[in-house]
Amino acid sequence: MLRVHSYESMGTFDGPGLRLVVFLQGCNFRCLYCANPDTIDVKGESKETSVDEIARMAMSQRPFFGKKGGVTFSGGEPTFQAKDLVPMVKRLKELGIHVCLDSNGGIWNEHVEELLGLVDLVLLDVKQFNPDKHLTLTERKNEQTLKTAEWLEKNGKPFWMRYVLVPGYSNAEEDIRALGEHFKDYKMIQRIEILPYHTLGVHKYEAMGKEYKLQGVKENTNAQLDAAKDLFDEYFDCVFVN
């Protein structure tokens, strides 16, 4: 059984093509800008859901997936439930459905390793390359995320790298250049996605009675996004602003 927070049908931002996005409950990171704070708690407002139920939902939407679409597991952090997610992915693969995993790469165990080996594509969220700034931004270290990226590269697993551009926290030129230097020779990176910082989840903090810690941080200007893309373009030929 998987603890599912919610679903999005016909999603277009979480992997190739049209996708059924399954948001799983529970997360190991505490990102200051988290848009889904209601998915962080291990249980939260989630529902225990069987492999069969999700498989039926995926099959009902399969006619809309086309050649590129499929199912994406997001969260929260889906590897938080890696042990139970493995049989789910196996079922979808048996049904011929393309599977993406949207992950911060911060959890590692035998179940996560098996899971990464099963999925077709990983959407790896690299929050910050600078370890101190990453700790400030997420309250967690980034060492395992970088090790996960290295594992994907060594094991020939394709992945997209996603980078949220938070003004004052992750948009410094030196940090983007350090990331570029580290990853520029990776062969398994198929796409770099710059994700603009947004405040769409602020109302959730208010509803939960929690403080949104980035009050006053404004959304990206076009100039900030263009500058970041220009920097990434110096190291990669597959950069997109999502």
C-alpha cells in the first residue's frame, strides 16, 4: 500500500508527454519554499492506496499518454516510500507504461537503488550545489543528492536535472557555475530545467497555521531567468525554463 496525497491528470510539467502524476506523502527535506507543505508529514491527509487501484487509474488514462507520456511519482519525496513503490513500478512496467520518478535524491537504501534501476527517467531536483546554502535552503545536506546523480551517471540511467531559481538563495552566478563545472561532462543528463520560484503554496501555510519563511522574496524577473539560462547554456546544450 502507498500513502497517496493527491493526483494530477494530464500533467505536462513532470516528465515527457501527458502524464498521470501521483503525489506521495512524506518528505525528508524541509525546503523553505516548499509548494506542498501538506505532503511533508508521514501521514498527513493521505490515503492508503493499493497497487491495483493506481494501476487501474493509469490504464484508464493510458489512451491519452501517447508515445511519450506515462506516470510520474512525485511528492513529497517518493523515495520515502521506496519499498512499497518498487512493486508499483514493476506493475506499470509490465503494463508497458513509461514511469518517471521526481526525487530530491536525498534518501539512499537498497529499495531506493532498486527503484532507480526500474524507472525509465529520474527528475532529479538539485536544490543548491553549495553545501552550506543547500543546508540553509532545505535544512538538509546535499551530499547524498550528488551521490545519487553520480550513481545515475555510472549506471546509465537517464535523468533530467531540475533547479528552482530562488532569488537570494540559489541564483548566484558562482553557485550555478560550480554546478555547471561539476555536471558538465555527465552523459546521462537529458535535460536541464530551470524552475521559476513561485509563491503558489503560501496559502497552504496559512491554512496549516505555519509560517512561510520566504515572506518578501519576490518571484523571478525575466532578467533573472534569462541570466540563469545564459549561465547554464555555457555548460549544457539542453537547458529549458519550465
